[in-house]
Amino acid sequence: MSRTTTVFEPPALGRPQTLAALRRLRQFADLFVTLSIHRIRVRYKQSRLGLLWAVIQPLAIMLVFTLMFTVLRTAPSGNVPFPLFAYAALIPWTTFSSGLTNASTALTSHAALLTKVYFPREILPLTYIVAALVDMAISSMVLALLMLWYGVPLAATAIWIVPAIALLIGLLVGLGLLCSALQVHYRDVGLAMPVLVQIWLFATPVLYPLTAVKKALPPSLYALYVLNPMVGIVDTFRRGLVLHESPDGPALVVSAVVVAVIVPAAYIYFKYVELTIADAV
Amino acid sequence: MSGRPIDLTLDGVWKQYRLHTRRHAETFWALKDVNLDVPRGASLGVIGRNGAGKSTLLKLLAGITAPTRGRIVIQGTIAALIEVGSGFHPELTGRENVFLSGAILGMRRREIAAKFDRIVQFAGVETFIDTPVKWYSSGMYVRLGFAVAAHMDPDVLLVDEVLAVGDAEFQAKCLQRIQELKQQGTTNLFISHDLTAVERLCDSAVLLEAGAIVASGSSAEVVASYHRRLSLWDPATGQTTIDSPRSGVALTNLAVRNPDEPQAVAFRTGTSVTLSLRYAVARPLSNVEFELRYYSADGRTCIAAPRTGEHGDALDLKPPGGVIDFFCEALPLKSGSYSIGALVRDLTTSRILAWWDGETRLYVQSGPATDAQFYLPHTWRVEHDETGVASVPVADSARHRGQPT
């Protein structure tokens, strides 16, 4: 009979056991699924409006800005109706903001559990990301209704939302792991998150088009602007679905590079912090 | 029993915690150089007072936190038998929570489904299984949480204070389940305050004190050692007073002999006994006293504690050390086995400077004198009344010691 050998040693960043960690994560696949379902179920069990909440957030922001731009008569959406223009970008955006905000406090809000039982800790932030993605699926149905209402059909460019969603998930996983691990020792992270997300929204082409930024900013500042990985993701999503355009190549490549760097780095850091999480939460 | 594989190895394990006080961060070592080997199928008890490092050890073994130094190697799957009600969500039903907490413990969904009926029956909450657990009584909540953990089948089982859970009937069920797992060949590590349970369930035990293993051996021996040490604990400081390296004095041996029969290993009630306590001193010490402690064999009862300072005598000690002999003219103990400890106390501060644990055994056989609880030396005399009616007055032992008149 062969038995698995488990070794516990002092934390060391120089000795990442990422493969062993991933193997362990696979053993807990059932927990990941159960906890994700639980996350979604509990959220809507406690509220009257239930699943509608997934739609209310992007819808509310969209309505507020539609109202504002209607009053100002300066909707920056070109020949696409502004509600559709804004809502298409708000879907990936609200998924990102709620996923990141919830994931970053995932460890500290489960202190009692973390000091009692071991399971791969990354499951906690990851389940919040799954919940955010389920919300995304629900709010996408409203986008479909809006497209029908405004008579905007789906084009072949819609295929570009596949890499955009993949990058969105990657970015959420990387930042979610990083922020939740940082939050264990620096509670400031959780407190800073709402402000950060607010600023981030305006630094991302959600309520205005990327082309306008390209025109307005000098090339050096624009290059800096595009370093924000959400630029490529949000812009690709909207272009593919409602503008029927191919993505902005450089912006999408930047997003891909950021994700490729941040996911492994965040996971190694997370597994390093994980070893002493129970002492700090 | 040799040749059994070692399921659990602790190799020089240290664990440091940071205490964040208002001004600065202090650190303390919760575990200091702990070494353990637990062979497959063995049951090891870990005992010690609150704060001795038991829970830290459990957390390290369960993988909840990592050691600061050293290495822990575990062969096979490990699971902690703990109450997992903390993983419950109040809005979910008992059924949903069983699946949730089972998954948290690392059980597969299929496995939980197969064991579901047994878990519910074990917890005794059949009628309420589809009710949200927020309506449960605290007893039901805890029992269900524990029942889930009790139905894992690990290679190595960590048990933490089972007997603090639920009522007597539920505790009996838990013990039964532990026995069952033990019979299946599970390696057990039993962390508990409940010394009776440790003695009953464990073959061997270790005693933790201030993060270090201070005694190990058969569970009965270690439990006895625990009892003896308990009396040395200073509740005011929360520290044990056994600190010989710093105090500069150490007790190195305690020998018991019969001055009339130097070869004897057992002693008889009523015969004389000499106890020789050897000590080593690093620097001159003044105003100290020695004390002997006679314990029952299990260490639970301190029977007698003669001191050199009984009448206010203070001793001064000089390096390198020496021997102090205690003489007992007539051993008052009835037949049986006893353990003897000794200590040196600073009379100025009442601090215990060094401690000789009751590793010295004293075996007593019935003497010619008594079969009662203990031997009380008496002298006696007879006075004949003039009228011819006999009476037996109490002997005046101070004047006629050992001399029947």
C-alpha cells in the first residue's frame, strides 16, 4: 500500500512547491465546487430580490450615466446608443470589481475556519470569483435583451469575448490571490479596495471609448494608460459584442502579458503566506 | 513491534508566535525543539497544561500553520477529529451543512453521500436534518459538526479534546468511534486534558511544558509525572518553577537505601530508610531548603513532604555541590509502590530552584507491624491500678520514645 507523504517545513519563498500545491488543490476539487455553489446560494437566499442583484449593479450605473449624458447632450458613444455602449462594458467591469472586492477579504472573513481546518486556502478567494462570474452570466442576459431592443445583432467579432473573458478570469485570479494574501497582514488592503476600484473605473474605458483616449492623450501618456490590464479586456468585450470591431491589438497584448506574469507570481506568494495565515487572521 | 513504519515524524520542530502589544511586537516560542516518532497503528497521548503548546502542535500537524524551524513528515492522509461547526452556515439546512463541512474536511461528495445516514444518526438530529441550522440548539449544532469529522477514515487521526463535546452519551459514542478507527490500524495522536482518557486510549504519551517535551514514556508514567509537576506550578506567573539552568542549582540523583540492608530494593513498613539527594551548584547559594515529596504511584497524591526548613533552618550551598541525606527512622507507608520527588527552594523568594521528578521509585512490603492505611509508630506502657481494674492510657512518646516501659 503506497501512501502519500506530506512534509511541513518553514515558509520559504525560495522553495515554492507549486506542483505539489496544485496536486493538493485537485484533491479538493469537490470542496471548490461545493463552496462555489454555497457562495451563490447563500447570497441569494438572504435577499428578497435574489438573482436580480446581479443585474441591478451594472444597470444602475448605466442608468445614472445615461441620464447624465442625456442632460449634457454629449454621450461619447458615437453611433451606438449609450445605454448599450455603457452596459456592454459594465458587465466585465462589475464582474471585476465585485470579484476582486469579495476575494480580497475572503481569508480574513473566514478566520474561525482557517484556524481549525486545513484545506488549500486559495479555494476561498477563488469561489468568490466563481460567484462573480455567475453574476456575469446573469447580467449578460440583460445585455441580450438590450441588444434586441436596440436592434443590434451579434457579429462574428463576438468571438473576441472568449479571450477577453479568459483574461478577465486570469486577472481576477491573480489579483484576488494577491490581495487576499496581502489583506492577512495589511488590513489596509480591504479598506483601500472600494476607493481603488472607484478610481480604476475611471481609468478604464467603461463610460467612454478607448478611441477618445487615444486621440486626447500624448503617445507617452497613452502608453501608460494602456498598462492598465482592464483596458484591453473591457474594450475588447464591448468592441466584439456591440461595436462589431476587432480588438485593439496592443491593449489586448498588454492585458495578456500582465495576466501571464501576475497569476504565477501571485500564486507563489499566496502559498508562501498561506503557511502562516492562521497565526495572523 | 519494531520495524513498523513511522507515520508521524517531528524533527526538531520549533514554532514562534508574534504577540502584537501596543508598543512593540514580542515573540515567544510556543514549541521548542519537539522531536517525535509515532509508529503506524500507535496511539500517542499529548498532555500538558493550557498554554503548554498542545494546540500549537495540533495546528502544525494538521497543516493549519507551518513550523518556524524543523520538519514534520506525515505518511498517509491526516485528519483532525475536531468540531467543525464553525464551518457551518446558519442559513443552510443540516443536510447542506453536512456536505459543506464534509467538503471542507476534504471528503469527496460521493463519500459524504455514502456516509450521510450514519453521520446524521451519530449526531442524533434525524428529525431536523432539513431545517436550517440556525434553529438548532447549540448541542445539536456541535454534535452534527463533530459527527461529520468523526466519519473520516484517515491514516493518521488527530484527536483534540473530544470529551469536551456534547453530553456523556455522545462522548461515549465518540470514544467508541476512536476505538473503532484504532482497530482499523489508524495511527492516533490524542491531545487532551482528560488524563483518564489518555491513559485508557494511549499506549504512550508525552508531556509538554512551556513548549518542550519534558516527559515521555508509557501513558501511565507520563500521566503520573504530570500530576507531580502540577504541584510545582505557580498560578501567579503561569510558569513552572523548574528552571535549574538559570537558578544555578540542579538535583542530579535521588537514591533510597536501607542503612541496615544496603542491598535491599524493597523496604518494609516500619523499617528505617535513608534518602540521599545529590545536588550540583554553579555558584554559592544562601537561604535555601530541600524538600522531599512522597507521591502515590500515579503521582496524583502527594502523601508527605518533609522539608529541611520545617523549623526555620536555612541552608547555604557551595559549588560544586554535594549530597544531603534524609533519614526516616520508621517508614510509615503501607505496602505498595510510591514515587519520590525532591526540590530545592529559595526561602527568600519561595521560588523552586530545581526539581527532581519522581523517577525514583520506592517499593514497600508489609512490615511485621501493620496492614492498615499507614504505620504510626507508637510507644506504650502498662500501669496496673491498685484496685485491679486495667486501663490503657496513651503513651507519652516524647519522653519514652521507642522504650516500652
